[in-house]
Amino acid sequence: MASKILKNIHEMAQDLTDAGVMDLQTMREFDAVCLPEIKHYSKEEIKCIRERQHASQAVFAKYLNTAPSTIKSWEHGDKKPSGAALKLLNVVDKKGLVVLT
């Protein structure tokens, strides 16, 4: 429910900006607040996402623009994805690898 309310508030803020009542700086602040939360994944979840996409570690790494050894480290729990790789992992989890092609 909170996301529905936030969406409505964001749309109203955009309308106010379009009408010239609210400045762009304030709209940027609304945009930042409305960004979706980035999920962090366990090593088991990362492996499950990759296997659900029927991809080897090497192929999965190419899609995420990282090294196969990085995928292996994530799946063994030695490292955790962060930054752009974590955001791409969220996208792949929700939409599949097809959106990255």
C-alpha cells in the first residue's frame, strides 16, 4: 500500500512541476525518495537466479558485465554484489536476462 501512496504523491509532484508550481530541485528530491529499494541477495539466491535463467557462471557474468570468478565468489559467499552489478541482479531477478539483450 505504501508504494501506491508514494506513486500517487510522485504523480502529483510531477503535475505540480509541469504546471510550474514546484521547482525542478524539489522534483529531483521526490524522484530520489521514490526510487525502488535495492534488494541484497544471499549466495543461495544468486545461484537460484542464475539457474532459473539457465545460464552458466560465464554467461551470467557476461550479462552482468563482470568476471566469471566474481559470480563464483558471490555464489560461494566470499563476496557480495554491489553498485551497478547489484542493480542489474535485481533487474534480472524481476524481469529475466532477456531485458539485458
